[in-house]
Amino acid sequence: MKMSNPTAIIFDWGNTLCDYPLRTEAEQIEFLHDFLTDSSSFTHLSTVTAPRSIASATLQALNREREDCRVISFADRFRSVLAPDIDDVDATLLELRLCKRLFATGQLMPQAEKVIATVRRMGYRTAILSNTPWGTSHRLWRAEVARHTNVSRDCDPVMFCGDCGYRKPSQAAFEACLSFLREAPDRVIMVGDSLRSDVLGARGAGCRAVWFCRDVSLPKEESVAVITTLYDIVALLEKSA
């Protein structure tokens, strides 16, 4: 892929710079099930108790996103499908516990710090634009990124879907990040693991895109630039310089 004069690189966070056990819908459903059927998740909550069991349809509803990509908060999801009477205090605490459990599983990609530092030394601006699972708080996720200091200090901005109210692949999510960067779309490259959210979404917003695809068995299109290791983005940028 020929890249003429890009000035900024936007990275996805989850399963691009940092791995979590949520790569597939099945993994997302399993994580939700394990958390919500664990009585310790509901300790000291006064307006909701741990369900004895959860139907598959309920878990799928919690995991489902809107067609228009508007963010549905965790509290709103939970009230609509499982516990309509949960109060704000309990919903916030449950969300925090869910995120803490998820964050404990996160593994920074081995090359993430090196890639960000190298791309910065090459003169590119770097940013993070990412969705959050289950409408969880963008504030909690920014704190999660911040604990990986060598990545967060070199990425400005760090944005999640809750910051603008829309998830990728919505054009609104990309426009919010581009507005902060003050960069024209065709000068920006998006790097992410989701063909739909990161590649097609970025293209829809006028950006260029690189698909970080670790599964070599997946079919590829000639029109899509693909890297199989995170550090490949450096070689791609050097080739286009």
C-alpha cells in the first residue's frame, strides 16, 4: 500500500496494543457469564443480587451493540435486560468490578511499547481510538491505558467511544479523534485488529487503514493492507517514506 505523507498513526487499544480474552463473541459471552454468576461480584450491593443462572439470550442482549453505533452505557444495558431496579451506586460498583476483572487479564503486546516509541521517533504523531466492551466507562479505560506508562505518555489523545458517544465504525468516532489531532483524514493511518471497526470504519471517515490480523487463515483482500505482527507497521511506514 502506497502511503503519501502520513503525519499521524491512530492505534486501536484492545487486542491491538493490549490483549484481552474478548477477541470473539463467544469469549465475550463467556466472560460476562462467569462474572455475573460469581456471587462475589455482587458483594455489598443493596439493589441487586447475583442471578442463579443467566439465559444465553440475556447475555447476548447485554453484549449487543446498536446498529447506529451509539454507545449504550453498562448501567442502561444492565437495567434493560437483567435488573431494572439497580440504583446508580450499585451499577457503578458492578461496572468497576467487571472492568477490574477484565483489566487483570490484560497483556500488553510484547512489541507495543517499542512500536509506539519507534513511530514517534520517525516523526509521526500517535493516538489511541478504541471501543469499550458492554458500554463500560471511557474513564475506567483511560485509567487502564495510563497504567501502561510507556504507551500512554506517547499517545495523545487517548480516546474511547464513550468520549464522543459513538463506537467505531461510526464516522463520528473517527471525526472526534481527527478533530483533537487537527489532522486531515487522508494524512492519518488507523491500525487495528477489526476489519469492520478499524479498517472499514477508518476508510469511511476518509482515513487510510492497516489491518492487524494475527490469524493468517483469515481471507485477505488485495485492497487491504495487512500486518501480522505489530512491528510490521514500522516496516510499512519505512517502505512508504
